[in-house]
Amino acid sequence: MRQLIIARKDLNMSPGKLAAQVAHASIAFVSRQIQVMYELGIATPHKEINKFSVELFFEPEILDKWFCGSFTKTICEAKNRTQLLKAKTIAEELGLQEEKDFFLIKDNCLTELEPEEIDESGIGRTLTCIGFKPLEDEIAWKISKKFQLYR
């Protein structure tokens, strides 16, 4: 198994910005579960220790082969937004679902990036990466073969 992350090359992100965006993409499949549980009020407060707990759900192979295995990640580059969205199309053709199997990462443009779009809250955002949950190598390869390793 491997986790595939594809980042845009055309944005010329600084190494720190790129690292932050790839990190967001890497944990999106975990953080999205936590966010949904919190929004639904399923996060359990433990007031005596000022913490919350949530229950996470992963397929057994993700736990066995990835978390407790090699933790492999492959980072590829997309030339631009259009090529990055091609990865989304390929994933959907393979039956993968956005916000479950893959996640589009958008920067809030508070530091070095200029907004490409304005969201419903009036916040400028730019699409930087697509991150996938850990996938079987065969599926990851079907997506990544159209992209080169990030350099």
C-alpha cells in the first residue's frame, strides 16, 4: 500500500509552503473523519482532562499494511491545476470518491499564494494538492503513472 499525493508545480511554492500543503494532503483522510465527528457532536468531551475523543474507522488493510507497515508515500507533481484535476477524474473513473478516498487541498492564501477562487465565505483559496487515503499499489499506480515524481 502507498499514499499518493500530487502537488502543483506551477505555483512555485517555497519549500516550507510545499511541505505544509503535502502534510495537509497526507493527513486529510484522518482529519476529515475527526472534523465530521466534531461537527456532528460525536466527539466526546472529557472535561476533567480538557480533551475530546473520537472514534476513527479504517479498513483493516490500511491499519495492517500501512499504519503498522511501511507507511509509504509517493509525491508526484502536476504541471498545473488542469493536470491536478486530471488525477481527480482518473480517481473517479476508478470508483474512488472525493472526501472519502481522496481530498482536494486548498490553501487559504494568507501567506504566499494568490487566490484562484473565492469561496462562499468570501475567502480566497488556491488548489494546491490532491491527497489520497492509502491505496493498494495497483490502484495508486493507475493514477500516478500519468505524473512524474516531484522534483
